[in-house]
Amino acid sequence: MRNLKRTRSLFVGAGLVALLAVLAVGQTVLEKTAAAQSKTGVQAPRFEVDPLWPKPLPNHWILGQTIGVWVDTDDHVWIVHRSSATLAANEKGLELKTSDCCAGAPPVLEFDQAGNLLRHWGGPGAGYEWPEGNHGISIDYKGNVWIGGNGAPDSHILKFTKDGKFLMQVGKKGARRKAGAKAGTNEGDAAGYVGGSNDQVSFGRVAKVFVDQKANEAYVADGYLNKRVAVLDADTGKMKRWWGAYGNKPDDTPLPAYDPAAPPAKQFRNPVHCADMSVDRLVYVCDRVGDRLQVFTPEGKFVKEGFFDKDTKASGSAWDIAFSKDPQQKYIFMADGMNDKVHILDRQTLQEVTTFGDGGRQPGQFFGVHSIAIDSKGNLYTTETWEGKRLQRFVYKGMGLVTKPDQGTVWPATATR
């Protein structure tokens, strides 16, 4: 009996030693795997497209070029699009009395988190001049809706209530007209119009407006013809200050065509496409065709800049930005309509962490991703211009290891819906 107990003890002991050895080997493998992953991947916000959002529009409505998106304090998603003006004849048969489908939706649309359409309005009306090419939408801290315009005569911005009641027009349509002016060769140049980047009343084809609650000031990305950021009193529209690239006084002298090998231009290129403020009160400006973000203090003092896909020509890489929802806003999400992807940037260093997206018409792909916004849960919303003509939602899946610099289409990992 004693021999049996001794044999059993030896057996158990040997098994325990073997188990510990296996665990040790397993731990070593895990450590080596983690070390290898840390060398080939980074921690980054991860997203999956929601292919069933938003819900279909009523009334046979469809979207035209969709050139603005914003998420308000209720997590409602607002877009502005160009409706029938950018639809082909075979897309608006209902309007042309040739078929039962379709018709352009009203320019301004509001959706809830479930993708239901809540409100719709916009277009010409009494007391204001609707832009020829409405462009960009934002909702300020008081719940007012701001809209710019980049049509050839658009040199003004508009302010409405959420129900579409007109509140204010700043600038006058057609202020940049000059008979005989040549078109030029850069994006934004139009025959018969010239820039006025030091005009204290009107603008030059505004891309987007952001309102700072603390100072009650509106930052205007101005624009497709002008080359500046303009800052207004958000109640009166009175211009308070403005600046160009590197904080220089704006100069509307035409720039040569963008050359990636040339020194960076000392003025913004057209269009100046966004001007958004972070939680630490820095203003990030999209110099779209210059493939760069420039960062300023609210007074217009230059802080730093970053370049992205610098070899991108034509319409450039820096289209619009949104900040991550952590308290420090660690990340910037930048829409890039020429390369059809979203860049994820470290906000402090302006270094790229990863990208997602690819060209195409499937959910999660892009054809001219133009504008980007984020809700309180960290979900992203994008709109597309050109032939993209749509709104998409990308669900935030938390932080995780990303092993590819360019993730491509972020299709859902499961097909449970």
C-alpha cells in the first residue's frame, strides 16, 4: 500500500511538473506573439460599416452630391446635398414625368440614430439667397444650422433654425464678380470671378462653418475662391479677424499648379475646405489641394502642419476632419475624397496611424468621400460627392490591434443582421 501511494505521488508530481512546463512554453509563445504583433501593428480605433443605415427615404427621394454632414447634441445626423441639380435625367424620372422614380430629396435632411428621416427642408425662400452650390453644414451650440456655398456666385453664408426658419445671411451673393476675369487653372477658379480674401463683408465660396461656444465665434473655411480662415461674431455676423496659410495676410495672387516636389506654398490653395476647433482650442484647417492640415491658435498664430499622401494631385487629400470622442481627442479622422479613404491620425503628432476605405460603390467603400462627422458613441458618418451621392455610417468597435497601414473596406466581421 505504501509503495502504491508513493508511486501515485510520484506520478502526480511528474504531471504537475509537465503541466507547468507546458504553461511556461505557452506563456513564452504568447509573449513572442505579442512582441511580434507590437512590431507589426498598432493600437487604433476600429470601425465596421453598417450596410443597413440609414433607412430608405420616402417619396421616391434620392440624394444628389452630398457635401456636408454634422451630428448635433441629440446625436441626430444632418446632411446637406445638391439634390436634383446633380442628378442625371435617368435618376429623376419622376420630376421629368417619364417614370415613377425618382426625385431629388430636399437639400437639408435630419436622421435619428435608427436611421429614420426626421426633418427635411431647404432651397430658395423669402429673405435670403440660397447658394447656387450649397456646401457644408454645421449645427451650433444654440441649435442653429449654418450652410455655405461654393457655386461661382456664392459669396455668403446662411443661418437657420432646425425647422428651416431663416435667421441670418452674412455676405452678399455675387460679391466676387468681375467682368472679364479669366478662369485660371486651379480648382475653384471660375471665369468672371476674383478672390477677395481681405474683404470684411463677403466671402469667396465658403466650404464649411464651425461655431466656438466659448467665444461665440464662427470660423469660416473661405474657401473655393478665397484663401483664408475668417472669424465672425456668431450672432451679428460681423467679421473680427482673418488669416491665410502660416498666419500670413491672405494673398489672392494665383498659385502655380500643385507640385509635390516643390516647397509648400505660403498661401492656402483652393479650396480651404475645413476649419474646426479641438478641445484644447487649436484650429485645424484643411488645405485640400495642398495635401496638408495646418494648425493655429484662435488668433491665427501658426502652430504646426502635417502632410498626407503628398503625391496626391487633382482634388487633393485633406477634405474634412472629425475629432475622436475621448476627453483628449487623441485622434483625428480625415476624409480623403481623391484617394477614397479615411485617415486616422494621432492629433498631437499629426502622424498617420492607419486608414480605412477603398474606392467603389459597395457599403464601406467610397466614391468621393467628402465630409465626416462623429457622434457621442464614436460612430463615424461620411458623405460622398461626385457620383457617390450617399451617407454612410461606420460603427465604432473600440480600440484594437491594426496590423495593416491601409485596412481597405471595413466590412462587418459577422453577418448577424
